[in-house]
Amino acid sequence: MRQIFLDTETTGLSAAKGHRIIEIGAVEIIDRKLTGNDYQTYLNPERKIDPGSINVHGITNEFISDKPLFKEILKDLLSYISDSEIIMHNAPFDASFLDNEFLLAGMQKKLVDLCSIQDSLVIAREMHPGKRNSLDALCTRYDVDTSSREVHGALIDAKLLANVYLLMTGGQVGFFGDQQSSNDPHESDVTHFDYSKRNIIKVKASKNDLDNHKKYIKKLLKNTN
């Protein structure tokens, strides 16, 4: 299975209000293994970035003034995401921005018409109901190292999301391994994990859980007598 973990940075919070994408970052995983075939680009949104958004991602108007327009990278992006499952955290947000960019570039199709989409936020909420399930909260919960991230960035957040997703859906660890400092996509993507250092997750039953268990055992014994 080919999966693409994708994230965007934007000029503001709403595509419907005219905000645009200024960075796209994506990580490719095939059969739950990092391939090194990442995708990243900055974009000129042809509008100003909200000051509040600059505080989040650190991308300035001056920095993106000479970057390509979305329509100029559209062909490469479509080639990269084709034949894949797209996984995004809070998928409706990123998908709405991509759909808007497609429309502005003269394309009638939406992201869902091109790829299957999975929302990792929905998965996290099902697995951890009632808890904070932002990407930052999940990184803390699954002990994913975020020390290299001073501000939000599309590519680094896509890598963090891929790491969290693998841990959340199958217990796979050591996603980055030695490759975190390597820029060679041809290096081996096999990571050897020292299980002696693996964190053991301990779950303590609540009083309600224990009471329900006792009632179940009592009922079970009664039915078998």
C-alpha cells in the first residue's frame, strides 16, 4: 500500500475567506516503510499572510514572494499523490485548501476524486475519546521526538504525523532512526529497534472497571453452575 502523509501551511484559517496555501509537505510510505521520497514546496499565495499565522509557521511574505504559484507545481503534485491514500490530520481543513487551489488553477476535480482520504484525527478520537488529539498531544502521548521543530512546518509535521500514525495503528517504532539526519533517499529505510528501550504502556483499571468486572465474573459463575 502506498500512503502519503500530507500537511499544508496557509496564509490563514479559511479557504472560503480567500486564504491560500504557502507550503505543502508530504511523506511517502509503502507497506508501512519510509521510502525517502518526500515532497515539499513553498508557494506564492498572491496575497498577504495573516500576522497570527506567521507566528505559527514562521513563513513571511518576503520569503515566499519569489516562490512558484500553485498552478506551476500542480502537475508535479498530481503526479506525486496519484495512486495513493492521502492521510491528513484534520483532513477537511487541508482538503478544503487543496480543493480551492485546484479550482483557482482551473481544475474541476477535488482531492477526493483523485485519491482516497483518511483523517488521522478521526482515528485518534476513536482510540482516545475525551482526550486532546492534536498532533502535538499525540506526539507527547506516543513519545515522538519534536525537539527539531521550533515552529510548524508542512514537511516536518507530515513526518511527525507519519510516525504517530504508525505507532497508533500498529505499534511500529523507530520511524526516523538514522535517516532523520540523512538526505540520501537511496539509503536503506530499514530501522532496527532495540526492544529493551521500548516504553511499556501501563493501563490502570478504574474503580468502575473493577466493579463491572466483578459483576461479570459473578454472572459468569452463576450461569455455569
